[in-house]
Amino acid sequence: HAPVYVPEPQHPEYHATSHDDIQAKNDDDDPEEDPSKEHEPEDDDGDLE
């Protein structure tokens, strides 16, 4: 009975991690919300000119 109770609490923890992974992927799919695009060197170059 003891071994059956151990894997039970570990199940919900694994699910939470999977959810976080999906959210991170969604951010990458959105180029408009991507912080990498805002920090592009092209924008800096235009401002310098």
C-alpha cells in the first residue's frame, strides 16, 4: 500500500511541468510577443542613422 501512495503525489507534479512547457512553446510561436524581436539590432541601426 505504501508504494502506491508514493507515485500518486508525483503524478500531479509531472502534469504541472508539462503545462509550463506548452506555455513556453506558445510564446515562441508568437513573434509579436517575442522579446528577441524587440531587441533586434536592425532597430538600433535605424535609430543610429
